[in-house]
Amino acid sequence: GEAGTAGLKGYEATLWLGLMAPKGTPVAIVNRLNAEVAKVTSNPEVRRAWAAQGTQALTMNVDEFTRYLNADIVKWTRIVKVSGAKVD
């Protein structure tokens, strides 16, 4: 059966998708990619289709996404260390 999360107070695990470019990609290209992705993710039809699948679009600029990514790395690094998980 499926395990419910209702009894896990404070539990949070978010699946996210992001578009990244190689280090050194010109800022103009990164900004253009970000602008084009923002157009798609703010399209009402796209939002409705994603919502029908239980997904929510969070559109971020480059700096916001960088902060989000770094915070997620810190969070999961701490969780893995505290859990004692090991690579098998």
C-alpha cells in the first residue's frame, strides 16, 4: 500500500525542475533563456495542464533560483549527514 504523509509533522520534500547552463555561459544568453522559460511557465494553459497533474509552476529569476538551489543543497546535505545514510 501507499504510505501517507499526514502523520509526518514538519515533513517536506519537494521535487523541482530547473534549467541550468554550463559555467561561463554569457549572461545575455542565461537571461534570455530565463525570460523564455518564464513566458512558458506563466502561460495560463501550461499552468492549467500542470495543475491537472498536481504540479505548480514557480517562476524564478536567475538569482532566486541560485539561492533556492543552494538552500536545497544545504538542507539535503544536513539531512543525509544526520540520517547516517551511506552510499551503497
